[in-house]
Amino acid sequence: MIRTRLLRAIMATEAPTAPAVPKETTREALIGAFIRWIFLGILVALAPVLASWGDGILVANDHFHFEGLFEQGELLIVSAAILGAAVAELLAHEVKRELRHARTIAGLMAGAILVGAAIWFAEIQASIRDHAALHLHRVSVDSLWLFGFAVVIGASCVAVAQFEDGR
């Protein structure tokens, strides 16, 4: 009987608990990371290209065309910057054990595209400097494609980085 009363008394009292601190869910962290990466990674990197585009439209130059923005490989530099920011995000976090292979694959793909974009940009600039024949339409289209791949690979790096140990 005494034991029953003691058990009831213990169960009736609540143990002191720490104040509930709202913990950011993985989904909220992922959305926040994507928004930061898009604004601080992509849009900041694209600022010079967007400024050039705005200048071309505002001046209403008859010789201005959309491809002219990318024909000297400017998007290759932007792609390298975007991937650099994404890899930095990936390396800044310790990911879950199950995702270490995904982290390695995403990082290697980003690194390969980053290095490829840098080398390709250097070759384009050397061709321009040496007045070698360069198919400007091809450079524009291909660098736009590479930019698209850079955004997708960069987004995967940011996504993998958000699945940290302990979440």
C-alpha cells in the first residue's frame, strides 16, 4: 500500500525539463540553405552578366543580342563560382554516415565541372587573345548548358550538406 502511494506520488510529479527550443526541421533547413545559395551564390555570381544584359536592353543597342552576353565564356566563370560555393557548403557540414558516398560523388562531380569550366574559359580567352577562329554561338549555347548542369550539381551539394549528423 505504501509502495502504491509512493509510486502515485512519483508519477504525479513531473521531472523538471529544459524549455522547449524549437528545432529547425530538415525541410526548413533545406529550404533555407537553398534560398541562401540561390541569392548569395547564384544571383551574386550572375550580377555582372545581369548588369551587362540590363545595359544592353536600356541602351537599346541594335547590335545587342542575348548570346552576346555569353560568347566570351562569362557563364563558365559564374558556373565555377556557383560550384565553389556549393562545395564549400558541402565541406562545412558533417553529413550522416549513410550519405557519405553521396557527399563524395556530389563533391567530385562539382569539382570536375568546376575544373572543366575553368580550363574551358582559359582556352576561350586564349583563342580570343590569339584571334583564332571561335564559334561564338557554340560557346554561348554550350556554356549555358554547363551553367544549367552547375546549378543542378550545386543544388545537390547543398541538399546533401543539410543532412547533418544528429538531424
